[in-house]
Amino acid sequence: MIQRQFVRIGKRHVHYRYAGSGPVLILLHQSPQNSRMWLSMIQRFAAHYTVIAPDTPGFGHSDPLPGEQDIDGFARATLELADALGIERFALFGMHTGGLIGMHLGWIAPQRLTALVIDGYALFNDAERARYTGNYLPPFTPSWDGGHLRWLWSRMREQLYFFPWCDPSADCAIALPPYDAAGTHAAAMDILDVGDNYRIGYGAAFAYTQRQRVAELACPAWLVYRTSDVLLPHHQRLPALPDNVQCVIEHDDVDGLHRRMDTILAQASAALPDTAIALGARVQDGWQRQMLATPVGEVGLWLCPGRDGAVLHVHAPGQTPLQPAQVAADTRTQVLVELPGHGASSEISAAPDAATMQAALLAVCTTLLDGQALEIHAHQGACSYLPALLNALPAPASAVVLHQPWLLTAQECATLLAQLPDPAIHRAGGHMAEAWQWERERHLLWPWLPPGVAARRLVAGPETAVVHANVVELLRLGAQLPVLFAGAALPDLAAVFAAMPVPVFVVFEPEQDYAGRMQLLQQALMA
């Protein structure tokens, strides 16, 4: 089973996937993807190896490196990860940008590698690097109207028609099968996961000027060029290689590459001791990210250990998870959970209905916070999960704080659900524009009323960055979006909250208090 975890290195968190046992094989992905691209490869090699696939700095769920980003920094960050996990020697496989990182790592620390395999070693010349750096990586800046999503959709499709994608001349035309709509969506989500950070890996690769160091490698290395790879012509640019570095042309695509690796890894690991490596969660002081196994799948969270009680924070469904800077400092243990379907919890296969949410929250409470006086903070639609959660807790909560709870009638719930954006992936990317429009306008119109003057809210327009972050969560949810909101938009909750057997408090801003219902609930709780 493939598992996921975070490790904090200094102030930076690194997200990685792992499976198997035995000698270590580390996989480094290409830009702008992340470790998710290696799921099938992890499964294939985990039968004989401990396979670890990190998100490189700034991609997936890993924090970027501080300061200027370059291949040397990426390579040293990989060594820091190995050190943090207690790994002395390992085999390394990298594709494209991951291959450059692997080569540089092999050059600066050859004693750490049992074998280096690179799928597509890029040797761009100065003219190519200048052209790619100038036009290949435009800033990815959200615009108030969502136009950046249309650009992104077109750009991801274009990369399979031209290389580089930004040059539509006949000389740059390539013959690759175009994405279907789902493939374009998946490629776009890799960019949306990291925003403008997508330029980090690409930029570091294009700026790297020490490619000829491949001729100085002292570790066993294989440079594999698949005939289907756009980098195939680059094998002709290789310098004279030492005997320990081999260049191979692979005609049987990925299957042939993997068969070659079977032989390479078996030879490289034959003399290595079979040492168990602890890859699970680590408890450290201060805020740390973790993955927690629950009955409904792995849940991502932020944890800050404390004393004399605990506080659980549950973000609004369909919105970006809370970050440590958004909650008040507290001496108690604090947990910011990322609801199933959101953030690092987005890979859970269970439907994000109320039962899944309650099961995930209960697992967090009983695994991490059991035995501590527990205060629960929930935001907007997440407040609807609390009555069932409180009933399931082994001990009563000390208090509940409702932040802008949804207090709706049955008709208002039905109207909200009927007006949700259609999550079905559109062949031209229209579903992204629809999600953007709904997310922006829910700040301007009460989303549980039919569009009209009565629904208009006379407030300032929402911040574009906030809209963008929430749209990313809506797009992560995909086809499960209606399920999520159906479990959160429940009618007549004011009476339920007033009857909960724990102290209940309501936090709201007057402009967010539809029809004064939060104030009425607050008064009822204080009576």
C-alpha cells in the first residue's frame, strides 16, 4: 500500500509517498508534476525495494526552498531528505528535471548513490535555454475574471502539439497524442496545486549550465532515451562518457525502461544490508504537517503540540484549508484538519459526504487528541458535522465555537444545491470558468437565494487570491462537489445547535449574518 507523509526539514515541509521494504529507491518527478505521477511505478518496484517519491521543493505539497532556486539547491534538498529519513545509500531515478537533479546529486555526492538512472537527460544549448526562459515560463497570476484559467487550459494542450509550447512554428511541431479532457484537467491541476511556483523547477532546469558534468560522474549511471520522448535527439549532444556511465536508446518505451531498471537495481543492491527505515509521522515541536491514516483514507493536517487541552479547527467545506497563521496562538495542542477532498486530503476515494467527514474528524480526535479537554472550532458548512461528531466522541467536548454557521431553511438548502457549478469536465475547460464564476459571485450574492436584487450583498468584491484558492479546492473535488455540499447544507440547524450538550459560542461579522439569524442564535445561547 502506498502511504504519504510529511517531514519538516528546518522550516520547510517535504511531502513524500512511500511503499515497500528493502534497499531504497528514490524517484524524482519532472516539472511541473509531483510524486503522484509515480503511483504505478511505486507499486511496481515496492515488491523488492523501499520506494520513496518526494514532491520536489515548491511542487505538490512540498514547500519551496528559501531564496533563489537552482538545481544545486534541489539536489542538496534531496540529500537533506535522505538524511532526515535516516537513509545513507540509495538508488535514484529521475525524469527530465528530476534527471538533472539526480545527475547533479551524483556529481556532488557519488558515495551516496548505488545507481543513477535518468529518463531523458536534457542538454539544451544556450540559445534554447534563452528562448525557453523568456517565453516558456510566463508568470501565472490569477485575474479577477478567471481568464488565467482559460490560458492554463490552452497552454496544457499546446504542449502536446509544439515543443516548446510557446513556438507554434512548423519546426517545433511534435507528434504526440493530444490529451483527452480528463488528461488536460489533470495536467492543469498540477499547475493549480502550486500556482506561480510552477516556474521554479522549469526555471532551474533551463538555467542549469553544468550539464557536461555528466561526463565526470563517479557513480554507476544510465542515461536512458525513450524513442517516444521529445528529448531523444539530446543523446547526440552528450560528451564522451566514462565507462561507468552508459547511454541507452530504449525502443520499448516505459515497459522497456522498467525491465532495464530491474537488472540495474538488482545488481546495485545485491551487497546492501536490508535495513528497515522509519517513514511514518514524526512528532516535532511547533507547527508540523502530517498525514494521518483514518478509516476513510489519509487525512492531511497541521499539528502543534501543547498542554492542558486541545483545539480542533475545521475549515469551511469547498474552501481552502486553514493555515497556522490564521488561528490564534494557544498553549493547548492545536490541530488544523484538511477535510477529505481538500488540500493534502484530496486523494481520499471515499465520497466527501457527512459520514466521511465525521469519520475523519473522529479519527483525528481519538488518535491525536484523546484524553485532552477538547474545544472544537468549525466554519460555515462544517458546523453541520458537529452534532454527530459530538455524539461519537468518547468524552464530551469542553466547548464548540461556530464561525459563521449556515442557518438555512429547507428551501434555501435546495436552492443552494441547485445553483452549484457543474463539475463535469468540459472539453474546452468551461467547467473551470463556471467554478470561478460561482465562487466569486457567492461573495456578492447569497448563494442560497435565487439570483436577483434580494440576493445581492452590498459588500466589496472578494480578493482575487481568495477566490482562486477556493476554486482550486472546488476543482479538486470534481464530480464529488455536489456530494460535499449536500452533506453540509442541512436545514433548521439553529435549534440543533442550541440543544447541543456543551457550551456553544457563535462568531460572525454583521455583513455575513444573513437575515440576522446568527445574532438570534447567539441570543438564544446566552439566554
